[in-house]
Amino acid sequence: MAKKWQRMSSTGRPRIATARRDAGLDINEACRTSVAEKGHCVVYSIDGKRFMVPLAYLSSRIFGELFKMSEEEFGLTRGPIVLPFDAIFMEYVMSLLRRRVSEELGIDPSSMYYDP
């Protein structure tokens, strides 16, 4: 039986990769699902923190530049998108985008609330 498994592993068939718990991510981060919520995209900071980015943010100039910098730093990979910044900087960028995305989209922030 062991020889059969060795032969199967040496054939070069595609395998399902799982995240190792000690791969540099926080334990809580590693236990989460890898699928993004509806209307979001998942990116990671250089230190492994996961960020759920609303799709509306991806059209901003800021994220365009962040993606260019990531491509220059890491190239185009098949894995998750890793931005070359730590989590503190990414949280700052996300807070800036939260405040300004409504302006870029031409939405009045007061119209985002339901008033009966």
C-alpha cells in the first residue's frame, strides 16, 4: 500500500494544497475560509494579515498603485494577492478608502442611510 502511495505522489498529479497552521499566519486567520464574502476580494499584507476589500475599492487609483507595487515586488503569482506592506499600513489605507470611496463614486454619504 505504501508503494502505491509513493507511485501516486511521484506521478506529478495536481494535489490539493492546504494552508499549514505554522505558515506565518495568525491561528485565527488560518482557520478561516479562503473564500471571500460576496462583493469582496481578499488580499494579504506582507506579515500575513488578511483583508477583505470591497470590490468598489479596486477601481480606485490607490489600489491600482498598490497592485503595481505588488507586481513589481513579487511578480504575478497563482497564489493569493500579497501587498508589500505591513498590516498597520494596510489598515491605514483601508481607512482612507472608507472615507473617500463615496466621493469617488459620486454617492452622497447621507444617502447611504435609510430614513423612513
